[in-house]
Amino acid sequence: MKIINNFLIFALLFLALVSCNNKKTEISDLDKLRNSNNTKTYPAVQMDSAQAINLITRQKVQELLDLSTLYLSGNRNTEIDTVIYSQMQSYFHKPDSLTFKKLFRELDSLKVKSVKVNNLEVYKDFYNKDTLDFAKFSVEYFDNKNRSLGSFEKNAQYILVSTPNTNREFRFFFLDFYSNPLLKKDSISVGVTK
């Protein structure tokens, strides 16, 4: 009996030692955000599938929303806030002062601390003779205690721009974030009623 107890104690100590040495180093969310930017390019050959474009769009939407919540959780006037804001601007083709106004107002009013993107679907819309790329998705907002504040349907318009000197790679940019899809005019005009 004593031999069995000694063996069990030895086995437990051995397992404890092995489990302590098997620590996996995982990159924190803050480090992921700190090192994310919009400079990554994607080969055009791999973009034949709608699933690949869907995956990239989902990644970009999630990164932009994560950066937004990180920016809003700060003082908005420190050096790191300036870096985060410029990172956010790099996700847009031609950012201006109104680019983030609607997004910030919504996140601020609900006191959002984290966001999760769900059910993202990319689609094309035709306006006059132009083909426009949109993403329709739902976002779930969470407060500082990780309680859900609700899920909301959103849209974003994006563009894929080929990189200079090559037709095989492109960069992803948003044109409009949290946009409303284009309202098409009805072909039937309103008549006069008596």
C-alpha cells in the first residue's frame, strides 16, 4: 500500500512539473491590435472565391471595430490615441473628418467596450453603370462587464485597389463604414390623385 501511495505522489508531482513547463505563449489582443495595420496585400489569384473575400472583409471589419473601441476607451488626446486613430484612418481609401463620426457616436452612446462581428456577407450592387462592393453584417456590442448590449445590422462599402507595378495583388479599403445601402428610385412615377 505504501508503494502505491509513493507512486501516486510521484506521478502527481511529475504531472505538475510537466504541466508547469508546457506554458503556451499566446499573443494578447492588445499586441494583435498594436501590430495590425492595413499594409498587408493579398494575391489576386486567391481572390477568385467569394469565401476568401468574405473572410478578408470580416477580418477588416473586426479589426476596425476593435481599434475603435480601443480608441474610445482612452483619453483621445494621448500619443497612443493618435497612433490608433491614424491606424484606423489607414483602413479607409480617402478618410476625412466625418469618417468616424457616426461610428463613434453609436459606440459612445451605448458605452461599448468590445464588439463581435457576426453573419458577414459580401454582395455587389449596381448603381448606374458602376458595380459597388458592400458588406452586410451584424455586430454584437458588449459592455465593460462583457454583457451583451444587443446585435445590430450594419453595412459597409469597400473597394479593392491593385497595388502599383503589379496586377497580382491588391489592398482592401473601406469607402464608407456603417453606410446605408443605396436607395434605388422606383421606375414608376407618382401620379396626381384627385
